[in-house]
Amino acid sequence: MSDADGFYPAEAYHQDFLTLNPTYPYIVYNDLPKIESLKSLFPASYRSQPVLVGKTKG
């Protein structure tokens, strides 16, 4: 294994995808249950407002 050569940010349409597409089937089926699980496991660390990468307001 070797060190990574650099960081490559995702394309703009990937940024804040869950916030922009909360009813997208993949999000509903895979991501929202994980968020709920993390919320119950780490209630003191959970925040209801997401940290956004782009200029999206959610």
C-alpha cells in the first residue's frame, strides 16, 4: 500500500446530494437508515443541520 498522490474533489452534482435529493431511492433505502442509526448511537454528537459542502441550503 502506498500514500495517496492527492485529493480529487467529487463533481459538483455529487456535493450535498442527500440534502438536494432526500427522496432519491438510494438515499431513502441506504443512507437515511444509517443516519438514524448513528443518531441513536451518538445522540450527543448528532446535529440536525448538515454540514454542507456547496452553497446548498437544506
